[in-house]
Amino acid sequence: MFLPGKASGLVIMIIICGLILWRISQARTGKLPSIRRLPQLDAIDEIIGRCVELDRPVHVSPGRGGLVDVEAPQVLAGLEVMSYVARKAAQMDAKLIATVCQAEVYPVAEAIVREAFAAEGKEQAFRPEMVRYLSPNQFAYAAGILGIYNREKPGGNIYIGLFFAESLLLLEGGFLAGAMQIGGTANTLQSQFFVACCDYALLGEEIFIAGAYLSKNPMRLGALMGQDLGKALFMALIVVGVVLRAFGDTTISQILSK
């Protein structure tokens, strides 16, 4: 009925989904999981405060992904960070520039920034030009941001989301422009550029922690905890399998091969 190795994969998927749904249901009832605050997140407030002192805008971008592909979770994490940045900018009367490069992300980003200003009682301070659609083309998007560096000289850049080969252009350009930077992506091929060029960097799945922590969204927090429980469970399974294998017992291997 199942190809070899597929049945065990189905069981694993069901277990992980069950853990996620269980933790989401708990979070909805008010039992929010405790998440350790990442030290890098303190830098967001520091960057915004620096921009206010310098009278320069703060720039935030969730990267190049859309909302309907496999990389969408990275973009959603970036949008959650954008919401937090917009609220802090409204509180501190900071100039804000938010850039996106996918058409379907633009109205969502605009609504997020507008609602953030409204939540702080600063709806009149919101301007549509705060949110800018650049280009879906990779290097046209990068060129648009480099132009913003040159014309408007942001004092801080916050890049959390999905980034590809354009990341080094953006980060190095921001560094040379004298901006304080925090960034992160789950695209591990680009992580080294964030570490090299940013004052503070989020590595891999830390961007999802940042988004969930800042948004306080019960579904996001519950899903995050469910995934972590699944990882812990299967890490334990790997350890048990290795130990049993060392003593010649292949039970775990046989189960997973079914």
C-alpha cells in the first residue's frame, strides 16, 4: 500500500501536526508558551532610537518572497517584525520606510503599517509613501534600496525575511552608508553575509522566534512550541536509535524503513 519508507514518514507528519494543533489550542485558551527573548531584538529599539536622534529614517524590509510559495513563512515573520517596527516608529515619531518587492505583499505591508500607527493613536502621521513597492526583479529591488540609501540616508536597516544573492549588496551598501543594521534569514546560504555586515544577526529559525515573540500571536507561538516538541521527540528517537544500533539492535531502523 505504501512505498518503503513512506508509511513512517506519514506517521511522523501526523505526530508533528498533532503536536502543533495541540499547542495552538492551548495557546488560544491563554496558556501561552514562554519564549526566551533574543538579545538581538533589543537592537530594534536601539536602531529606531538612533534614527530619531539622527533625524534619519529607519528602513525595514521582509525580503523578496511572496505569500503563496514555500518561503512564505519567512516573509510572514518579516511582516510581523515590520508591524513591531512601525508601532515603535509611531511611538517615537521616527521616520519610516518599508520596502517590498512582491505585488501581493504590498497591500498587506501597507495595511500592517497603517494599523500599527492607528494602534498608537498616530493614524494622521501615517503616509502611504512610507510603504514602497520596488520590483520583483532581484537586482532591480536591490538597486531601488541602494537608491534609497543614497537619497534618504536611513540611519538603520532591519532586514528580516527571505533574501537571496542580493543580500550582500544590501547589507554592504547599508554598512558603507553608516546605517546600524539587524538582519536575518532562514536561507542559510546567505547567513554569513548577515553575520559579516550586520551589527546584530538572527540565524536560521531565529527569525520565526523573533516574529512570534514580537507579535504575541497565539497561533504563531503555539505552532512554534509544537514544532519544538516535535524536534525534541525525534532527536530523542535518533539518540535511542544510535545507542541501540551500537549494540546491534536494528529495531528503530526497521520501523523507519517501513
